[in-house]
Amino acid sequence: MTDEMTRYYARRAAEYERVYTLPAWQTGIAEMRRRVIAAFSGRRVFEVAAGTGYWTELIAGVAASVHATDLNAETLALARARPYPRDNATFAVGDAYARHDGPPRWDAGFAGLWLSHVDVTRMEEFLDAFHSHLLGGAIVLAFDERDDPTRTARVTRVDEATGNRYEGRRLDNGERYEIVKNFIDEPRLRAALGRRARHLTYDDLGRFWVASWETT
């Protein structure tokens, strides 16, 4: 994640969850909630880029446990403040590109609305780091936006050297930022995962794509 993106998400923490009220998102989000509940029931889940904990709270309601990580302490503070009546959620500030420094502990992984922000040149680095937290045979669920013409945010530039696509963002206070926003299709995801994954499925949910796989 670029320094500008880190600052943007830290400053946007209080505004972030408005996206989940967008009318165009409702069908896709409802389907993703259903899939999250079905996939993670009884599992020990590692969540990367948890943000404000929208998905963490849902996962904690059905999983044996969830460990949520994010680079921003500001967003993670909001995630920690959510209700977890089963006391089965833990949190840590962590770099998504950093490998786990101990043995893998979790039998499931989740990445929601994150892969589109991964630097194209560092995708395999991220996947190695993400998978380092997960046991062999762990199930993974990931979803993100598709390049839909109804999206209001549009590309500001494409870095020809890296292939990264960028979009502008504006906060309520008027501050403007530029963030990485790449769109991942099935061939690109399959190629990036390579031998790290098996049984990959990739579905079109309209505004979103969702993929699931098992770690090798």
C-alpha cells in the first residue's frame, strides 16, 4: 500500500462504511454475507485488511474465532469497538505484505475489498504473505469490485511501467487522494495464485466478483 493510500484510509475511517449502503451494492453484499456465513461456520479465520470490521463482526458470529489485521490503527480501533458477544475476535496492526513469523494457525482466510488495492508488481508477494498465515488445505474467500460502468469513481491514470490503475478520492473535509484501484479477473487471479491454490472458483456477482480456493 502506498503512503498516500495509508493516509487516505486512516483519515476515511469514520466515513468508510457508507459504501455498504449504496443501492447498487445491496444485492451483491447480501450474497457475500450469505457466502461468508456458509464458508466460515466453525472455522478459525485469518482476515487481512479488515478495515472497520464490517466483515469481522459477521465472521465472529459464526466462526470458532477470527483474527483481524489491518495496517491502520485508526480503522482497526473501530473494528475492535464492535460487539463480539462470543469473545472470539482478536486484532493486530499488520502489513498485508509481511509474512507470518511463526507457524500457520488458521484454517480459513478472508480478503474483502482488498485485492483491488494490491500493487500489481507485489501481488505474488501479498499472496505469499497471506498464505503464510494459513494451514495447508485452508479455505479462502475473497471478493472485490468489478469494473462496472455504473461506478462513479473513474480512472485518473494508469502507470504504464507497473500496470497499476489509479482513481481519485475525496473526503468530506475536502482532502483529495489518489489510490491504487485495479480490477482482477479470473485469468489474472488464477495466474497469480499459481501452485499456491487448488479448486479455485470465480463467480460474477454483478458489481462484484467472488473467488474461493484451498491452500496447498
